[in-house]
Amino acid sequence: MLNLPPYPTVLKPYGRAFVELARQRDEILCLSGDLTRQTEIDLFQEEFPERFIHAGMAEANMISMAGALARRGFIPFVHTFGVFATRRPLDQIVNCVAYPNLPVRIVGFMPGVSSPGGPSHQAIDDVALMRALPNMTVVDVADATEIRQAVVAIADVPGPVYLRLKRGEIPIIFDRLHEFSLAHAHVVHDGDDVVIFASGMMLSSAMSAAQSLEDVGVSVGVVNVPVIKPLDRATIIETATRARAVVTAENHSIIGGLGSAVAEVLAEEGLARRLRRVGLADTFAEGAQSAAWLFKKYGLSTQDVVDAAWRVLERPGEAPRAPTVATPPGEYAPV
Amino acid sequence: MDSHRMKELERAADLLRLRAVRMVAPHGFGYLGQALSSAELMAVTFAEAFRPGIDELVVSPGHYIIVAYAAGPELGLLSEESLTSYGHDGSALEAIGTESSPVVDITGGSLGQGLSSAVGLALAAQLRHDTTRRVFALLSDGELEEGQVWEAAMFAAHRGLGNLVVLLDANDSQVDGPVSTITTLEPIAQKWESFGWAAYDVDGHDVAALSIAMADALEQTRPAIVIARTSTSHGLACLPEGADGHFIKISGDLIDAAVAELENRRA
């Protein structure tokens, strides 16, 4: 069964889980790039001031230092917005973290067009940049339940990890029995007309879109792919083989992220399935007061996922309309 | 400093030069100028300050790794014969330092990052309340054009990393020519002082001056920088006028002349 929006939300699930982890693990350090409250690590700063390091607005230095700290047995978690965590210090991540294969955890908040702060603040290429680096693990989780588990799961990855997190109110989509895995993608719903692979904030859109399609008789598979690298190829091959067509949905450029990763698997396996990628269509996103407006303008709404599935299946006529979900304060629904 | 000790340090510097000539010789070109300019700075560091197994060394510009390799045998970290593999296919002794480079703790070819790495090592010691370990970071003056160096300089002073010493080879050389013709770094010492560092501006081929500066730098409770004013042709009179200090070409008779000059002086 699909658990549909609206979802209850929580604040600071990452910050809380991170503090909990730090209580168990003395070697964990917390580095902040002048966005302490925004990245939920004010909680860490309060409890472990001696392990909290203000790096200031100096991301290049912050990343290179984190690499050296990791060489000396610490596990540094580095925090800022996704753009400043990846795009800006890319060469430092390559040379001081990824190439030496060090256990630095780069935590980037505010993915894709979830920020109306303009292209300078929108991490639309962070997954692509991090995925291109040898040794890097790339994680883009969907909800608070996964965040709590992902924080623990990434602690002991021997190499570097990029963790991409939504900022602010975080939906709870999965119940406590849900198991996040670094190794396995998660089949949320079985279906054999079309399968939708989704990551991060687009998972709830995919689930909602699937329901709209199921309501008119389309059988839709939904696969949650929180770990974009290393990619769980087996689950992608298995679910795509059962379906006639494939849709990917990501809050990111369609170039270099989940959509590209899935396309590579399909091509390499010789799986002749038509593919539609929902995401930013090779464009920067401008002109918004709200994130919701951007999701619509740039084709990342639930309706866009429905339309993509409808078209890729070459169904005649109009695609079904995705419902407009009322979201009371404190709850979350995808656009 | 007595003249015997001075002579010892000068001979140590010339040994670094001699080994660098021999490493570069089979290739006919290479990063010899970096060894020629930093020879006294590194000889004094290794002989009077750096304690293998206790202290940590970062060579920020990976091109300078040749001088660390050259010191490897005396530090007990590298065999003399392994130096012959320098720069050859399949060798761990790559001409631009990598993760597999011996002798150093951290190096790299993308400039301007080494000071941040050294700051990370110094911060690791500070977090562990380790007051014994020191971190030395060799930087070049051209690197000071990279903004990250100044991010690291601010952070190090803010955290009071007195266990950190920067060895700056100010040889006024970068790929496009003399640094001073490309950008104005001066006043280098005042810049670092204004960032909260102890700065020592010395003749980088004067072992006595380097030794005095180093001793003072080690006593500081704030980060310190020894600015060694040097030349990429120092110590090899046989080099032709105007040789490209960043990437010296040396072959045939010139190699023989260089080896003879250095061996004579060391005799």
C-alpha cells in the first residue's frame, strides 16, 4: 500500500540523530560553514562544544581540514548548504577527501529547487558532481525515518559520503519498521506497466503520482533509491525488466544524477525500456518567492511525474490529474 | 652558530641538491629548481626541528616532493637506491606528489590546499591535547595567490595553533615567470603578521639565519612562518643564465658539471 500525503513532519531529525550518534562515538567531529542552526547542528554545538568546529565561510579550508582530521582517526561531519558543500570546494573534495578515500561526511542541505534562493543557493548539480568522484558514496534520503537511520549507517563507511538533506520541516513517510539500507534500493510498490525510480524529495511525488495512475488502471512500480552511488543495480534491473517503461524523478538536474545513473544501467544491460527523466531539464531555476512555484515551473510536480509516466507508456488521451493535497500547518505534501 | 655546524648544514643542503640532480638527470628535465631554492630551508628543518615519528610534514606544492625524497635516506624513511625510480612509470616516487609519496604525511598537486591540511593535522593534535607533536608545512610563494591559503591562515591563528610552522620557499618563481611580475605578494611578512602569525623574513640560503628563525618559531604559542628568500638557481653556478626555475632542463655535460660542482663543494 502506498502511504499517501499529507505526511506529519518533524524538525531537526538529522540534528537529533547526529547528537545521538556522537554520544556513542567520541571520534565524531562537527564542522560548520556558518550555517549552524540551518543545518540542525546547533543541537550538537550545545552538547559537545569541544567537538564542534566553526570553520566560518571558508568551505575550501573546511573540506581540506576535514580530510586531515579524518587521517588522524576522527570522523568529521561537515555541514553547509549543498551548493557550498560540493560545487564551491569541489577540488578540495577531490584532492583532500575522495582521492585519499577518507571518512569525511559531507552533509549538504537544501537540495534542488527546495530553495527559492536563486541558482546560487540551489543544489541542482551536487549529486552529479559527487557521483563522478571515485570512492564517494552519495545518499539522498526521502524522510525523517530514513534520515535517522542513514546517520548511523554512514558513520562506518570507510570512505567519504555525501548526504543530501531537505532543510526545515521533514516529512515522516515511513514507519518505524522501515529499514534504510546503503546496499539496497527499496521497492515501495510493485507494478508492471511503468516503474518510477525516485530519490529524496521526489519520492513522495512518485508515490502520489503512482496512486493517480493506479486509479485509472495503470500498474505502477515505485522504487525508492536513496543511495545513488553505489547504485543497487540488481533492484533496478529486476524492477525495470518487469515493467514496460521507466520514469526517474529527482530534485536535481536530469544530467548526471539518478536519471543518468538509471539510464546507464538500462543501456549497459541492454534493457530496451523507454525512459523519461523528471527533474530540472538542463536549466537554472529563477524567479521564485516559493519552492512550490519552482517545482511547478520547472516540471518537478506530482503532475509532471504522472504526465511522464502517461507519455512514456504512450497512453491515449489526457493523463489523470494528480490530486491537490491540502497541507495543514506542520504537515507536508509534495507539489 | 659555530662554523663547524654551519658547514654541516650547508653540506646537508648540497646533498639534497646532489640527489635532486641525480633524480632529474635520467629525464633531462624536472623540478630541480624547487630543490635548489629550498635546500637550506629543508636541511635546517630536518636537522634542527623535524623529529621523524613525532612531527608531521606536509609538502603543499607536490612539485617540491623531490626535496622530501632527497632527504628520505637521512630520515630513515627511504633507501638511497629507491631514489633512482623517481618519476619513472610505475614508481611510487611520482614527480608531483601523490597519496603514495613516501617521507611526507600529506602532499598534493593542486596548490593552495596543503596549509589547510597542515591546519587539520595541527587541530587534530590540539583536540587530543597533544602538546608534543608539531606540524611543518612547506609552501611556495606562488601558492599564496590561492585564496584558500588565507582561509587557512585565519583559521590557524583563530584557533591558536602554536604547533604549526610554515616553511615558505619564497623563490619568486611560478610557471609564467617571476611571481613579482605576475602579482604583488609583498609585504609577505606583514600580511602573515596581520593575520596573527609570528613571521620571520630571512635569507633562505643562510643556514645560520634559518636556524635562529626556526628556533624562535618553535617557541611560539601562535602559528609561525619562516619566509625563506631564495633563488631557483642557488648552489649550481653551472646552470645557464635564465634557466626556467619552475622546470629546469638539464642533460649531458650539464649534469656532469652539476654533479662535479656539488661533490667538490661537499668534499
